[in-house]
Amino acid sequence: MRRPILAANWKMNKTAADAVSFAEKFLPSAGQQAAVDVVIAPPFTALDRLRGALGGSTVELAAQNVNAEPSGAHTGEISLSMLEEFGCRYVIVGHSERRAIYGESSAQVAAKAVAVQGAGLRPIVCVGETLEERDRGDTLAVVGQQLEESLAGVSGGELVIAYEPVWAIGTGRVATPEIAQEVHAFVREKLRGLYSEVADSVRIQYGGSVKPDNAADLMAQSDIDGALVGGASLEADSFSQLVSIVASRAEG
Ligand code: PEP
């Protein structure tokens, strides 16, 4: 049984002070988890204070992005050693907003994921099709190609995949459990081709409008090992409800 992983992607939301207030509300109910990995990816500027506020809890920190280079002339960028200094254990790479708005290619995503693993951290590699691609019937081809290219050189140990259909992100239009499971099973098959025996231990999160009222049905699917959550992770109450739902999947 794979240990579920629930991750909050706060995107460009919350100051450091907001992050501390979130932790104060969230930790009493959800701060100690034995059976589920709970991860928060705040903006870079909130990492330090959030780390302090999370001290003593089981919640881990992630970054939303990283530059694959170790240092140098990359104005505005953040390196892995900077993230390590703030206790990050995970780094989200290839989020669809990075791919669509900032033109990140799968080759760049792979370079980041390789660098993340090289630093001893865990990449959360995001893939997913647009609505246009789904309507054309190209979902599996698109996701398959993104996986092959985004995982070039990446090892199967300490790897998390997030399947996030672009049409479901921030839209309130969640994939049905059947649609999500179909793609997750395909991702698992693809991972078997790439990583043989370790493929079954790679965790595959679903992301896209996950909320407390739709999470249980998604988490009941055999290849869905957790969620990457944007909107519903911004409020302590809803994120804490999601922790309980994912934890009960782990226990059941
Ligand atoms: C995301 O940004 O990764 C995401 C899934 O957002 P939302 O939950 O708001 O759809």
C-alpha cells in the first residue's frame, strides 16, 4: 500500500504572516499525521516563517518551483541549496501554470526534477492535458509524451507524479473518479515501462478542483494516492477536512 500524500499549492497567495495564521488554525486538528504525508508549498517568501510555525508537526514543506542551476546569473530565480536552507523536502515541477504562462518545456521540467533528486529532495512532477486535447481524444498521448519527456534522467525512487487535467485546475470542474482513475492507471503503466519494479511505489496525486465534498470518491480509486490542491488548501478548515479524508483512505 502506498502512503498517501496530500499537498497544498498556495500559488501566489498568502504573505508570511498569513501563512503563520493558517498554521495556527490548521495544526491543532491536522498537525500530527501517522498515515499520510501532508505537505504545504507556500510562496518562497513564506517558507521561513511557515517552517517555524510548523515546528513539531508532521507537516512538510515544498517549493512551487526551482531553477535547475546551482547558482549564477539567473535574476529572480531560486536554487535548490536556498530551498534546502529552509527545510523544503519536496519541489513541485512542471505545474501547468509554469508550462502555460512561463513557457516551461518538458525538457526543462526534467532538468529540474533531476536536480531536485540530486539534492536529495523529492520532485512532484505535474502532467495533464488541456480541454482541447481531451476533446480531440488525445489525453493519453499527451500525458504519455509529457511523462516520457519530463522524466528523462529522473529516478523512480523518491518521485511523486501529479496528474492535473488543465481544464480542472481552478475551474471547479473536477474530473470524475472514473476519468481520473483511467489516466492514473495509464500513468502507472507508463511508469512500469520506465521504472519496472519501483513503479508500483511511485505515488500519483490527482489535482484539479479537489474539495472536501469530492475528495473521498477520488481517493477511493486504486491508482489515486493523494491530491495536489490549490483553492481548497487556502483555508485551514477545508484543508484539514481533506487531511481527514485522505487519512481515512490510508487507514481503510
Ligand atoms: C493546482 O493548482 O495544482 C490545483 C489543483 O488547483 P485547484 O485545486 O484550485 O484546482
